Amino acid sequence: MPRIISTKKYELRLKKFKLKHPELRDRYVNTILLLGVNPSHPSLRLHRLKGKLSEIHSVSINKKYRILIDFIIKKDKIILLNIGTHDELYR
């Protein structure tokens, strides 16, 4: 199983996200748990981004909210980078 690591920027964004969207708490926890067990699970909708973010992947919490992640597969790590809506993350 990959080890999940978060950045300081991610932790700050997550804190704001949880305050703003308490209704998504369980969904978020389930997403992170599933990511740690099976990053390829279809419900995560894992995909590589394009353009200037092409080294980064995204998984979905739901259809509106996503988590940007950086996979370091050789070292068996998943680094959480950012969380938010599509528009917030890709501008």
C-alpha cells in the first residue's frame, strides 16, 4: 500500500475546506482511505492533468470537489497537494 503524505499548503487548504464543507467530511475520509488502499479504484476517477500541471494527478471526492495529488510510485508515496473545486484548482 502506498504511504499518503500531505504538504503544509494542503493541510491549510484542507482545514478551510472542512470548515466550509462539513457535509463532505465522511466523503473526504472515504476518498483518502480508498486512495491508500486502491488508487486505481474507478470511483476516484484518477487521471493525469494536462498542460503545465501534467506531472500531477487528480482524484474526485465527488463530481464538484477534487484532490490534486503527486504520485511518486517508485518510492510508494502519494503526496497530497491541494483540494477544492475544478475552477479553484486549475486556474
